[in-house]
Amino acid sequence: MKTSALEPTYIFSEAEAKAKSPLAAEFLDERSRLNGIVNEADNKLLKRIYNVDTNAYLEGALPAKTKELMGLVASATLRCDDCINYHVIQAWRLGCSRAEQEESINVATVVGGTIVIPHLRRAYALLQELYS
Amino acid sequence: MKTSALEPTYIFSEAEAKAKSPLAAEFLDERSRLNGIVNEADNKLLKRIYNVDTNAYLEGALPAKTKELMGLVASATLRCDDCINYHVIQAWRLGCSRAEQEESINVATVVGGTIVIPHLRRAYALLQELYS
Amino acid sequence: MKTSALEPTYIFSEAEAKAKSPLAAEFLDERSRLNGIVNEADNKLLKRIYNVDTNAYLEGALPAKTKELMGLVASATLRCDDCINYHVIQAWRLGCSRAEQEESINVATVVGGTIVIPHLRRAYALLQELYS
Amino acid sequence: MKTSALEPTYIFSEAEAKAKSPLAAEFLDERSRLNGIVNEADNKLLKRIYNVDTNAYLEGALPAKTKELMGLVASATLRCDDCINYHVIQAWRLGCSRAEQEESINVATVVGGTIVIPHLRRAYALLQELYS
Amino acid sequence: MKTSALEPTYIFSEAEAKAKSPLAAEFLDERSRLNGIVNEADNKLLKRIYNVDTNAYLEGALPAKTKELMGLVASATLRCDDCINYHVIQAWRLGCSRAEQEESINVATVVGGTIVIPHLRRAYALLQELYS
Amino acid sequence: MKTSALEPTYIFSEAEAKAKSPLAAEFLDERSRLNGIVNEADNKLLKRIYNVDTNAYLEGALPAKTKELMGLVASATLRCDDCINYHVIQAWRLGCSRAEQEESINVATVVGGTIVIPHLRRAYALLQELYS
């Protein structure tokens, strides 16, 4: 099986996410600051991991929108706030509806249990800002 | 936000999955046997959990196909062979392509790491039988 | 098996927990604020999950006190600070002794490993305030 | 805080568990065989870990029965079949009712999510044999 | 920081591991059979993940022996029998002593808790065969 | 198998770590404050757990340096910021190079997946301060 993967087309930029949502702005700025430190270190294997990561979310047999929502599901079941924030913002930038985001979080909460709820609460605060 | 959820339309029955794949047959028969024991116990709260579980995968803002693949992603990141088998079979029954299943597993493996690989190997054995 | 579940009788209110412990107050206020955002979203499936969650901790074959301590054990093994805080406060409100809380955390730490310790440290800070 | 811990009084022996349940017999025999291999290795630190483990479940501020059920909750949320089997058998040997075991598993399933269900199914098969 | 990574020098071959240990033989044969199925699928992203995985264990600032033992620690804390088997065999093939393997498992068991013990028991059965 | 375990020789003190790195200082001070609260509680079983924990990282068949890096691997795969901070500082105090720390984190990230990346970013911020 071959997969030809393509860059997704974003409807909104990161800057627009930051303009719309203070929570998104705070998260993206801190993420960007820390990624700067990681980039300086120039660790070869880590760069390949970042690269594989990018590739997993490109357009393919599944649309990028679906993959970002899957990233959200994986992040919510594994309970990582930063990862949840990132995929919520990416899915918003690709034009996913709020209902699509909520149903994705529902799948994660059913599979992952009520231990997901504290993370889901913070995700809803971000959703509220992005979709207001 | 209201979600009106609907039963998905299966292209293939469980019986067809079992006829196609010995691995599916073995898994579904054992699952059915054990669910029989659980049903006999008639635990009220557990029945509600089963019910909520069913509802999470119905047609809604997201198609049932996407939700089953999300269930696969969640199951693979949490590394549960039974859950992976179940969602692979469900997604096949709903008409998902093998490429869609593989890309879903890719997202889970990238997020969840190489610790997912032993489970992915067994998932590929099931995919091979179902999509042959 | 049928379980007739009943509302537990609290010895202390949430307000009393907040009056006794600044850590409890900070946690409960933030939880309440975020639950407000979740409630506004009015997601039907999520409401059912919240409902099932409430039911799991009602009086039954096991007393509510034991179930809250079990919630603490589950939260500590899964390493969720918010969940630990919540169950510590609930167990305190139901009249559990500090020794009972500590022994519950011990079980979680033995099963879950030293990775639980950073969370346990924060739990002890909350216990210190509630049982002072 | 000091905890004086005491050996619990078992109502049933391991032999009685094995006589009652083929699943218990198979599990306990394999566990015993492998523990023999571990004991031969005579690893000093590991022996201390086994020792701490034993101590966590002794009579204390909480009864041993409650602690074994907490061990079951922790094992079910962390999804370890062997650990679930062990604590189900221990709780049965100490005289816990089937309803108490089921409610403990309910707490674990609510907190840990539907990913616990495959393990819960196998636990119910063991419960069925032990409480028949 | 640049890392020049090199293939490690194995003291024993996979065939020698299989000749020495029936458990190793059974594991390696099944792993090889399933990897055959994965290879046939020829999933491009998955191949890159396999490739990154291989690179993580090459000689570098840390010797390959240490990295395989670290893989064992990671596998034991995440409780994956297949991954534990693989790294135990790899560490043996690179000449690690049994004491080094046991101390690595000790770190994993202390950090990861007694939930690791069922996996550790099976690892000791493999260690016993390989180091007899 | 007997292991004679010895205290490792630190090249740098905790005070030197704090002088070099504001992130280390903030972490170590908060850890020390909370450990004070835990110590006051004087929980007997918990003290034994702390004791076993200390023993796992002493000099033995493997050098203490390697064990601290293994603690880092375990902490990163289980995604615990406090534990990562602690082992990064300990490994630095024992004279591990930055490259050795990065390669350890690479193993953890490959095994544990991209869900480790947010924690890795924060670890790199600490590494940057300690190795500047």
C-alpha cells in the first residue's frame, strides 16, 4: 500500500487562532518558545521524529481534518493537555465544526473514562473561545 | 449543542466478518461467550456503561465510520488487542478501506510510540484476512 | 444482581472544605468555573457520562466512603491531580479519617509505583490542610 | 501517623479457590510456577518490593477486605489481567460478596473507561466460578 | 548536537538465542511471522517509524548495550510483554550480564509499581533460559 | 544473585544545580517543601517505599549514572514532569553529558511516542540551563 500525503489547506492561520482565543495564544506562544530551545539543540533523531509526526497528519486516504480529530482522540485518551490544545486548534484551523470536536472528545472520554474529564473541561474552555 | 444520534448502516454482518476471517471469528465468538456471562450478572450500572458506549459510535456530526476509526485510534494508543480487533471489524463492516484503517493505526502509533507495534502487528494480521 | 444506590450523607459541605483548606478552595472554584463552561455546551452524551459517574459513587453494597477512597486509588494510580483532589475532598466530607486516606494512597503508590509520588506529595499538602 | 498492620484472616484457602474455580486454579498454578523462578534469582531489591507489596494489604485503618478491593480497582484501571485475577481471588478468600466485587469493578470502569471492559469480561468469568 | 550512530556488534545471533531458549524461539518466530505480514502491506509511514526505532538503539553517546537496557526499562514500565522479550534478548545478544538486566527491571518496577510484577515474572522465565 | 549497592559520588551538589538553573531551583525548592509535609505525616509504609526508591538508583552491576538515565527514560515514557526534572538533575550531578541525556530521552520518545514531546520540550529547557 502506498500513501501519497499532501499538506492540508488551513482555513485559519495560527495568528487568527491567537487573535480569537487568549488560551490558544498562551499555549502557542509557550510551545513556540520551547520548540525554539529544542531546535537549537539540533538532535538528529528527534528531528526525524518531528518529521514523522508531521507526516502522520497530512492528507491521504483520510482527510487531514479527520486525522487532526484522531490526534485529539489519542491526546485525550492519553490525557495530555498540550497535545489536546494543539489538535483542537489544528482542527479549528482546518474548519472542523465544534460538534465534530465534541463528538471526538466523547469517543475519547468513553474509551478513556472519567479520568479524561479534567482535561475535557480545559478543552471546552478552549473550544468556547475558538467557536464564540 | 444537541446531537441526534442514529444507528449506522452496516455493509457486512458479523457473520460475514467471521466467514472471511478466522481471527475475527475466534475473537467475536470469545467476546460473545464472555458478554453472555456479563449479561447474566445483570449489573445495572455496567449496563448503562455499555449503553453510553454504544451511543458514542452512532451517526452524528461525525459519520459512524469515522467514529469507529477513532475507537481504533483510542484502542491502539491504549494498547488493547480486544478493543483493536473490535473496532477494526466494525470499521470493515461499515465499509472503511484498508488504507483508512492503516492511516488510523499510523496516527495511533506516532502518538503512542513503538510500544504500539506488537499490537499493530496483530492488527495487520486481522486486516490481511478481512481485506484479502 | 441488582444494586439499589443511594445518595451519601455528607458530614461536611463543599463550603466547609473551602473554608478549611485554601488548596481545596482553589481547586473547587476552578472546577466549578470549568464545569459551568461544559454545562453551557449541553452535550447530551457527556451529560450521561457525568450521570454514570455520579452513580458509581452512591451508597450500595459498598458504602459511599469506601467508593470515594476507591476513586482516590484509581485517580492516584492513573496520576490525575484534579481527580485526586476531588476524591480526597469527597472522602473528607464523608468523614473518612486521614489514616484511611493515607492507606488508600499507599495501595495506589505500591501498585502504581514511585511515579505516583509527585502526585502524592501534592495530595499530602491537601490532607494537611483538611485534617489540621 | 503510625500504622500497626496485621495479617488478615482468610475464610477460604488458596486450595479452596482452586477447587471451586478452574480459572483460579490455572492462574494460581502459573503464578506459583513463575514466582518460583523469581525466588531462585534471589534479587535483594525485588524481595523488598514484594515485601512492601504484602504490607500494603494488611489490616490497618482500613480492613484488609477493603484494601484487596482497592487492589482490584487499581489493577482494573491499569488493565492487568493477572493482577485483577489475584485481587478477585484474595477478596473472595477474605469473604467479600460478589456485589462488593462488582461495585469495585464499576468504579474502575467508570474512572478507567470502556478500555477496561475486555478485562472486566474475563473478571466476570472468574467471579461466576467463585460465587457459583 | 550531532550524533553519529553505528550498528552495534552482537556477541550472539538471533539463532543462538533461539537455540538457547524455547521462550525466545517462540517469541522470535511469531514476531518474524507477523513482521512478514506488516512488510507485505508496505505502509510508507510505518516503515519510517520502524526506521526511527532502529536508529534509537544504535551506538552513540551511550553504548548500544545501555540503550537496549533502556528499551527494557521503557517496555517494563509500559508493561508490554513482547517489547520486554525483545529487549531482554537484544541485551543478551550484546553481552549484558543477567545482573544488569535484573537491575534494569528493578528500576522499571520501582518507578512503574507492582503492576509490573506479572510481566517481570515472565521476563525472569526468559532470563533463566538465556543465562542458564 | 546478590547486589551490593553503594552510594553514588556526585560531582555537583543540589545547591550547584540550583545556582546554575532557575528551573532546577524552582523544582527542587517546591519538591523539598512538599517532602517536608510528607515527612511530617510519618507514614511507615511510605517511608519504606521512599527507601526502596533510593536503593534502586545506587551503584551496582550498573553504574548509578546509567540508573539515573534509566529513571529518566521511565519518567519520560510515563510522562511525569517532576520525575523527569529530578532524574535530569541527578544525572547532571553525576556527570552525565548532555548527549547522554538527549539519547536517553530519544529512547523514551521513540518507545512512548509523540505524546512525550510536550514533556521533552520542558526537559530541553532544563538541559539548556544546566549545560550552558
